[in-house]
Amino acid sequence: MNIAVDPLRRMMLIRAFETALAKRRDHGFQLLSTGEEAVAVGLASALNDKDQLLTGGRSIGPALARGVDPRRVMAELLARSTGVNRGRGGRGHLSDPASGFFGAHAVVGGNISIAGGVALARKLEGQGGIVAILFGDGAAGAGALHETLNMAALWKLPLLFVCNNNQLSVSTPRQAALAPARISDIALSFGLPAQTIDGMDLAATTAALGQAAAHVRAGEGPAFVECISIRLRSHSTTARETRSREELARLWQFCPIERQISALGLDTTQAEALRAEAEQAVAEALAFADASPFPEASEVLDDVG
């Protein structure tokens, strides 16, 4: 194994983590990213220690890709006091700025203007680093995106816009919700460099996001990348799947993990060894969470402004 396998290892960790979580009776309301792992890992690969990442509510994959401790993420999702946010934030408000994961925001589109504020603060304070905002196609019709694109372009903010277009807003096809032929076309009207890429291809995603991040890092202003992905599970752990079994079976052939295994030329034994490694890390995360206490009732008003 070599460094080229590390991104695949991270994708497998995300897949194993979410699969194990979904099997729990106490998993709570979660938005999983099965099929979208290459977007999270490709974006994380483009960021460095000085950068911050903000996401929407589908935050588990991006947080793990960014390097947030899987044990503390699991504890957070299972509402334990050892969680990243002491069991208070959950999936919708997961936050660990020390790891470069500024935070998730459960309101669709609500994270975009916040990212603009973080990027503006970075520029005014001369802190260096860039800010990446990851959002879904469901947020692309929100006014907050257009307003933030406008301000980011005018003020040349160090902001990288990344749309993870899984082509469904819950069960509404993207074509039925948004008029532009490509979501990246929205950014062109603000003068931003923008492109649409195959978000199921890890190499292509990593290269495109790395190029866009370099543009932002050089002080040239914001950039926009639309990653076309496929959500291979239901919208959430409580949502009814509206696609047929036949359609889902067809879509699974585009799995980014299997695609990367093939691209690296790994044999079955090597691939299974990596999966076993991921599953072991997840087992340790579950054991850590299960051994952790729930928050005390006396803490219910702590940190409430």
C-alpha cells in the first residue's frame, strides 16, 4: 500500500461508519452520504491546516474526510458527552474548528452566507487560509447563494463554493427545481471561474477542487465547482426511498469506492484488507461512544445564550 491508497481508505471509513451507524436502533435522524464519498474526500484533499470547511446537514462524510476524530463524531451522533460538541450538536450542527471543520448547518442554504462571513473575517484579519463551503443542489435555488456569490465576487473573498449535486432534493429531480442547464452556470454570471465535474471520479474531483482551491489561495477571488454525484441511499434514515430497486441496482455500478479500487488496480485481497481496517476503526468508534455517558440533566442550559 502507498500514499495513493489513503484517499480510498478515507472513503471506505466514511462508508463503513455510516453503514454501522444506520444499523443502530438509536441512530437518530441522519443524512448519509453513500455514493458521495469522493466529493468529501476530494475536497478535503484540496484543503490544508489553515483552511476551514463548512457544510450543510449531510455532514458526517465531510467531517470524517476533514480529519475529525471518528470516535468523537460517533459519540456526538449518539448524543454522548464525549462527542465533538458534548452530544449537543448532532449531525446538523457538528463543529470542530480545530480540525478545520468550522461546522455543519441544518437549514438548507443557511451555511452559505455564514461561510461568506468566515471568509470575510479571514480576509480582514489577514489570517491566511481559505474557506470552503459545501452545499447540495437543493440549496442552489436559495437567495443566500446568490447574495454570497455577489459579495464574494465584489470583495474577492477567499471562498471556494462546492456544490455536491446528487441530483435529488429529497425526491425532486434537479431538473424540476432549477432552471440553469448546469448549476455552475449560476457562478458564471458573477464572473467566477466555474466548472462541472464528475463527482463519482475521485481523481477528477481531487484535481478540479485542487485547481480551484489554488485559484482562491492565490488571492484571485472565489471559485465554484459543481460535482455531479449519486446518492445511493435514501435521503435520510427516516425517508422512504422513491427510486425503484431496479434503478438503485443500476446506479450502484457507479459506486466511487469500487471505481477507485479499479483505478488503483487493487485485487480482492487488498480491497478487503482496507475494508477490514475501516470496519475496525468504526468498531472502535462505536465502543468509545457506547462506553461514554449521556450528558447530565443539570447541563441542559449550559452554553444557552
